Amino acid sequence: MTFDGQQVTPLWSDHMTILDYPAMDTTQTVNAMTVNATEFKAKCLEILDRLSVRELTRVSVTKRGRVVAVLLPPDDEIAAVADLYGCMAGSVIVPDDVDLTAPVLDEPFLAEQGVSHT
């Protein structure tokens, strides 16, 4: 496949199988379940409990044979925080001539003059 005159390799094509896809984790078991809306209504709490303990990884709810909702377990909170921590590192550059500890205001505070905000 070419793009802007350069030869590029597509990430996915129709002739590839799921085992050929390098980013896919094929060791993890997928426990998916499909239920119709009536069955989901009757077993909702049980299905949610199974999702919360990762017994199920995906639940598709159908109505008249058409998928109307997909339920997934929530992300692990510890992993979510770990992904967030340090995500802005290196995004702020402070010039050498800026002193972040120096006062910002040139005029004195009103409180120092005895003025309150009452």
C-alpha cells in the first residue's frame, strides 16, 4: 500500500487473521455473553455482579435480534490512576530567567494596609 508516494504496511487488512495482528493479546480469555432484553431485565443484578468480578468481559443486550447495548466491566482504578500520573511531564517549559518563588504582585496587599473585604 502506498501513501504520499511511500510504501506503508497497513495495520489490518482483510486477508489477515486475528492471530496475525501484533497488538492483539491472544492469551486473554474473552468471556462474552449475549442476552435479550427480557432475560437481561430478569437477571440484571446477577449479570452486573459477574461483570464486576471479571467473570464476564462483555455483555451484549439485544432487542429483536439487534444489539442495543454493550456492557463492559469498569477500568481498574489503580491502573487508571497509574496511567494518569505523570501524563503532563515535560509539557511545561519554564524559561531560565523566570523565578517561580518571586512575588507576582508589584503593589502591596490590601490586608497589609488594614483593608478587609467585609
